[in-house]
Amino acid sequence: MLKKGLLAVVLILGLGSELNLKAQQNKGLSTEQIIQSRYHSFSDSTRSKIDNFFNYHQQIGNFNGTYLMFSNDSIIYGSRGYAIYSNLDSVEPGDLFQLASVSKIFTAMSVMMLNQDGYLNIDDSVHWYIPELENKGVTIRQLLSHTSGLPDYFYADYPKGFFPEGQTHMTNEQVVEVINLQGKRKYTKQGFYHYCNTNYAFLSLIVERLSHKDFRTFVRDHICKSAEMKYSHIANFDSLPLVNYPVQGYNKWSVFDDNIFNGTTGDKGVYSNVFEMFMLDRALKGSYILHEATKQEMWTPQTVTSSDGYYSLGWRIKYIDGKKWVFHNGWWKGFRTYFWRCLDDDKSFVVLTNNVDGRFLSTLQMVHLLD
């Protein structure tokens, strides 16, 4: 495994071919200088405002992790705190974090790719692709928009002996099995928003069956490689145990152990860092991965989630000061994550944390840091 310092260097160098990296490396530029050759620094006042925000939240126990903020060719990134608390191993900007539910945007993008290429229609019945699912009235669009009414497999009733002896990680096929066993009281009203991780486990399974690829491989080949995300991946804890990851998830000083749900894909499980998520942001500015019409459909509100928020197809939406922001936040076993993009201005930010002590960071405050 690469040492963290070297990993950070390599990841920063992955910011894209537009940097003409090979020529710049030959000039002996540092990684920070390479970034500055393409992107500008914020003004002193804005840098101070951003630094003060993360310093304050670290001091009160609200922030331990990494961040990158971008606006109109200006960029700033940094880190605070520890990757592994037991040995006071400092976290670095290039470290990989579990994205938690920010992973759902990778699933949605995968489905929308198959939709634009004619392999499926998002208004198709899920039953066509998962015929063993006993509920035959759910569509792919309802999975994407969390309006399926299906029970969340996290909170399902598991019969005794459901998991074979010795099994450590659940599969997406087992998600289908356990949903078929749930009584009516576990369902919500179809057509209405109800956030449910089952939806995205099913979408992952559909991608696998249509592409004839493991979902981890599909995302690597069709999203990560296209966006030059060299180290981003969907975790497979059977081949690389959770304990071997250089960043662990915490609640205060207690690390979250592995659990049976860490085997499913689609709803969580992507590991990335702020640099590579910024590369995804840049890739989504173009139409190589998803066509413009596909992106517009993906970012069209489908259902109301709050007085000022919507869920589209794998992304949340808010209008702030008349500007449209598409985003997803996440929480999973010590990791809190934020990936926000403004469609009306060239602004974005990525914040990855690995300690759930304290409250969530204010996303509205982070948006206004870029004013």
C-alpha cells in the first residue's frame, strides 16, 4: 500500500490531463504548484473565512476530515484531525473516505447511462429485471426517487437462520430475499417520498444483470476511469478487510467495526477523496459520461423532501438565492460526507469526515463560504 504522503501526491496529480502533468513534473513543480498552475487561490479574506470555519468546527468536535472548495477557477483544500485515533495518525487531503450515501450518485449515474444507451427505460417495471421480487408494481424511476414504498433492509425483520453460518457480509440478492419476507406494515405508501436504502441495492443489482458485470467493476470502468479517478472504488471487505483501510470511522474515540450490511452495494460503499470527487465534478461539466439531456433528466425534481428541498434521480436539489444546487450527503458508521455542485455557477465543494461526534455541518453555511 502506498504511504499516505505519496498517495496524496499521486491523487493530486490525478486532477486531469488538462494540467499537462508530465511536462510540469519535469519542471520540478510541487503538487501545490501544479494545482495553482490551473486553478487560482481564493482571496485572503475568503481563504481566512474558509479556514476559520473548519478550525472552529474542529475545535468544538464537529469536524475531523478533509475538504475542498471551488469557485470560478479558485480552489482551496485541507484537512484536520486524525485518520486513526489510536495512534494519532493525522488525516491528509488525499486520504480515501467511505462516501456513505454520496455513493448513491454513482448508482444513479450508472442507471442513467444504461437508460441513455437504450438498455433500459427508467419507467420500466423492476420486476422485468428482478423477476424474483414478489412486489410487481415498482418502477426503476420509483427506486431512483425513493418513492417505491419498499421497506428498508436495514430495519427489516430477519428470520432466524437467514444468514448461513460463517457469512460476514450480506449480498444484494439477499436484500431481495428479505424484502419478499416482510409484512405489509413494513411498507410505506407508494408514490410518496420515503428514503430507503433497498431502492439503491436493487438498482445496483439491475446494473449487474444488464451489464453482465459486477457493480464494482461497472462503476470502475464507466465512471471512475472516465473521470480519471484512479483510487476511487467500491469497497469489497471480503478481499480488503475494513480494518486495513487507512481512515476509520469513529464515534468520539470508538471505531465502528465491520458489520453484515457492508457487503451490499449501490446505497453506500464507494471510497474516494476530495481531489477525485472534484475530478468527478469537472467530468460532470462535460457530456462524456452522461449526455446533457440525461443530466437534465437526472437533475429534475421528482418529489418534495422538505419545505425547500427535492429529490431527483439519485440527487437532492435545493435552490439557494435563486441558484440550483444538486448534491447528496451521507452517513454511515462514523463517516459523514457532503458533495455539492451548483448548476448555475461554477461552484462545488466536497467535505469528508470520519467522526460522527457532534452535529452535522451546516451546508447552507458552506454554500455561503463560496460567496
